[in-house]
Amino acid sequence: MHGTSRTRPTPRPATTGMNAVVWIGSDRALVVRDHLDGAPSTTEVAIPRAPAITPPVLAEVAHLIGDVDRILVLGADDMRTALEREIVAIGHHPEAIREGDLVGPVSPEVLLERLRRLA
């Protein structure tokens, strides 16, 4: 009997119809995301300057994103990459993440416009 060594792909969950846009800088992160009621929400999280405290804050930002179909992550390369890793670590599929450079600081209105274009 011959077997296969290929792993089976994990099934993609059903789509939620909701998306999120995150901008992360050296001192704060802004999360704008859709909700079931149709009204987007904006949350701001302070990023501490102490490198030892940064990973738990990135986890908090990743959890704020919640269950969405697509995530656009904007900001400086190093912080964006660290946040993307955390997003994948909590269970999002890497294919759901889009990225881009956006020099900040940015306003929630700019992110809301990006969220509308992401849909």
C-alpha cells in the first residue's frame, strides 16, 4: 500500500463579510473594522517604547481585529511585519492579510476610506 506525505490543507472558514484595516506606528496602532450591524468601529492602542512590552500589545491589536475576511496592515516595515506574524499566530490565514506602506500618523478617516475600498 502506498501512502502520501502531503499534508491536507486546512479548510477555510465561511466568510464573514467583514474586513479590517490596521495602521501601526512606533507609538500607536489604529484598528478600523466592520461589524455585523454595518457600522465600522475604530480603536486606538498605545504602543509602549519598551521592546519587552511590545509583543503583548501586538497580540492585543491582533485580537481587536477579530474574525474578518481580509486585513489590510499599513505602517512601518518592522512593526507591520511583527503585527502580521501575530495575526497569523492567533489563527488568521496568511492569505487574508494585505499590506502596504502608509507614512503616518494617519487619521481614522483615512483608514475608513481604505476599509471601504477593501470591501
